[in-house]
Amino acid sequence: MLITSESVKVGHPDIVCDSIAANIIATILDEEHKIGVTADTMPHCGIEIFLGKGLCIVGGEVATRVYVDVEKIVRDTVLSIGYVDYRLGLNGNSMGILNTIIEQSPDINIGTRADMGKHKEIGAGDQGIIYGFACDETPELLPLPYVLSTRMMRTFENCGNPIFAPDGKGQITVEYNDKGVPLRVATVLMSNAIDYREVPDNAKAGVEPQAKRLAMECLKGWVDEKTEFLFNPTGEWQAINSCSAADSGVTGRKLVVQLYGGYPGAQIGGGSIVNKSPEKVDCSAVLGARYVAKNIVAAGLAKKCAIQVAYAIGMARPISVYVNTFGTGIISDAKTNMLIKEYFDLSPRGMIEKFKLLDGNIYRKLPKTFFLDDYTWEKADMVEALRQAASI
């Protein structure tokens, strides 16, 4: 049995868009902190970014007490990713920028503020169906193909070799036995834009071996002599034909990549994540549902766990919570569901405060990875409480 997960580098145009949106929200939060910000006074943001042929269109809705320089944030973000020359597919110094941000709808705003609206609490910024997932395949309690494909992207981003331009993507295919236990990496697919200005004369043939060495080293322990390595399968990918020079970018278009890499059983729901302030459950509840699922698996209540949480706009408490342990649970899914409702606060306020989601630096990290970092929602700090409640 073979299972594949995809990942992309932060220089992929969709993740560039996510990064721009996240940095706009992060900067707003930074400025709000200077005048004092809490969950009751927080800004409300929904930012959308389109990137194409050297043009960035910034749209969406914002309610805030501060001013930020959107154009500067866009340029600084693009330059920090490495797009400093049009021959890399994009140039943050010379790209066009169109700002179409408007004020947030007052009808939405009243539902997300504790001092206004029908329910007098911080309600969900929109309706939504959100999923979280965990499994015991890795120490991080994430699917192995997802962990390995993400690791490979970070390796290419951080390798320091200018031959590999910012834009890139890859896939890892893992072979499993008939009991669902991962055995080895069967196929490594890596596609990366190449800056041939950095390739010495007559050294073009050496690019693929360099890429293979990077990939195999970061996947050590899972690759073997039979692992197939594919690099730039079309035969060519020049940096000048990468990012917005060859492909458009849109916020939220890489949700499958960011949320568990397409692993079977790990569904996704809601919408874009990093481009929204955390009263929007598309953002906060994705992290909250992952936190719940991880703690259930870490506590030994199941080997695999998926959580579905549903919200209504303006209401703080989920209207439904569903759990599926795929037959691996040591207690019934119904009892696990009861424990979730008793031990986890999945209201917007609860998640904002628990996960410190008014910290702009969290938004700055999110486009690169939602889970593989020292985030609060990645902590297995409810293990003992769950074990005692389940009497194990």
C-alpha cells in the first residue's frame, strides 16, 4: 500500500500570498499591542491576496484601531522570501501592488464582539465545519508522508545553495504494510526552479545529483537503495519561469498541503487559515481541533483520531462535535466525544487565549507550517487528565 503527501516551499506563489496576508495581520496585531489589545478589543481581519505576473492585489475586510503600510508589508514579505530579482520570477522591489481592503461589515462585527450583538460574547466570525487529525505514525503524532514532505521543503529552503530558487514543490510516497505500518519511502519527487546564473559552465548535469543528496540526507532512515528519485520531471524549470512569472498565487489554495498533506482520513474543511484573525474559526478551530486530536492520541485513547467541529456565525460554542477513532479507540467514540466537551474549550475566546493567537509572531510562522513547531496547540498537556477521566 502506497500513500503520498505533497508539500511546497514558502516561495510557491500560493504560500507567498499566504505569507503576505499573515504578515499584514501580524503587523496590525503588533500595532494594536502598542495601545493594548485583548480578545475583547482585538482587530478583525479577512485578507485575500492574488498574485500574478508581477502584480499583487490585496483585498478583504478589516476592522482595526491602527494604521499599517500595506504596500511596505507586501514588498518586505516578498523580498524576505528571496524574490529580489525578476529573473527569479518575481521582484519585491518593482512589483505592482493594488490595495482594495475595505472595512469589515458591521453585521459581521457585532457577532464577534462581546459587547455587541445578540449573544453578548465573542462569537464565531463565520459558520464553518472544521477538522483536526492525529495518528501515532511519528513522534509528532502526524502522518509520516506529511512530516517527510514538509521536512524536505524546509531542507531545500534552508540549504543556502542559490542554484535552488525560492519556488519549489515535492511529494513523498511511503510504502505501508497490510496493517498500516509505514515501512519505507518508495518515491521522492522534488521539483525546484533553477537559477542557472548560479550554475557553473558545463555543470548543468550536476544539479540533479545535488538535489538528490539534499533530499536523501533529510529523509535518512526511510530511504533505501530502491527508493526512486524524480527531479523536475518535465526536464526543465528555469527560475525566470517560476512564481508569478509562470503561475498565479491565491491565499488558501494550499490547504491540503498545509493540513496533513492529503493523508487518507485527515479531512479538511472551512477555508483559508493564515489570512484571518482568530475569531474566525477557519483559523482558530483548525488549531483547536488538531490540539484535541493530538491529546487524545498522546493519551493512548486511540492510535488515530479525527475531529469534526461545526460553528454558527455569532455563536461561541460549537453546534456539534464529532470524533472518529477509526476503530482504534480503547473507549467508545461516544465517550471520547463526552470527554472533548468536558475538557476542551473550543470557543473563539478560549482558543484565542489558550493558544496566544493575538501574537503577531505566530502569524509570521504559520504559512511555513501549522503543526511542526513549538506552538501551544502542539502541546500534549491534557494527557493525564484524559487518562484519568477514561480510567486508563
